[in-house]
Amino acid sequence: MTTQEVLLIGGRAGSGKSTAGYEVSRLLRAAGVAHCLIEGDNLCEAHPMPADDPHGTAMTEANLAALRANYRGLGYRRLMYTNTVSVLERDLVTRAMGGGPMRVIGVLLTAGDDTVRRRLAGRERGSGFEEELRRSTRGARVLERESGDWVVRVPTDGRTVTEVATEVVAATGWLQDTAASTT
């Protein structure tokens, strides 16, 4: 069985996860590295949440498993998954991936409060700005405290998206094996 590889990109709201994820995908495409990208924030975007799953954890796992099965059926063995807490949910992701040989790479994108405030102000146009900023601040503390030593920290303050994505790609080692990365 071919080893599956999963890149988890986590970080507080406004740290640049989605932007970096898409740029990592562009860099990998340019190098001919087959992969798929799942934007995890959408996997449990539903209302109301089921009473037995108020945070959408089971929903996230089920949707991730379904997407992964579809990609796996098409031959993809490298998956990138962006989600705020992805680096804290290694077990959930491993279960959703269906087991088997697997290599999991964790990257935590970090950003300071001023950077996050600026980014969120450009993104949050409705009434949710202040709450999103508060959640981001709380989340940053939890992520830093609970992310294990296996997680690579990549700062995004004052850096271009290409600089950040290049560092994330380097953490995977995927460019070192482009000849064998056709699926």
C-alpha cells in the first residue's frame, strides 16, 4: 500500500491559512507534484448543529472522510488540509483518512495581533469582526500551548504569501521527490 501524506495547515483566524494553502498548491502544481487541497473551515458550516455534535466535530470528520475517499479513488496520496485547529486534530484526520501507512506533517501559521486585526478588517465586512478577533486571540493562545513538538511554526507577519508557502512546502519535503509524486 502506498503511504498517504497529509499536510495540516493550522493557525488562528487571520494567520493566512487559506491564502497560504492556495499558494502552496500553486507551488506544488508548478513542480508537478500531485496533491489535493481541502479547505476545512467549510466542512461543518451548517445551522443548526446537531444536538449530539454541537461543535461539528463528527460532521467535520465524516465530510473529510468522504472527500478523502473521493480523492483517494482518483489516485491522490498527498492531501493538504487547512483548518484553524487542524494541528490539534491529528487523530481525527488520521481516522478520516481511513488508516494505512501515513505520514502527517503539521504546520502552524502564526501572526501577531496587529497583523490579524488588519487582515480580519479586510475580510470581515459584517457584524462578526469583533467576535472573530476575540476568537482569534483566544485561539492563538490555545494553538501555541497545545500544538506538539511535531508541528513546525511558520510566522506570517511581514512576509509575502510566497515566502510563507515556500517555507511550508519545504517542511513537507514533497519537492525532493517530484519524479515519484505523480499521484
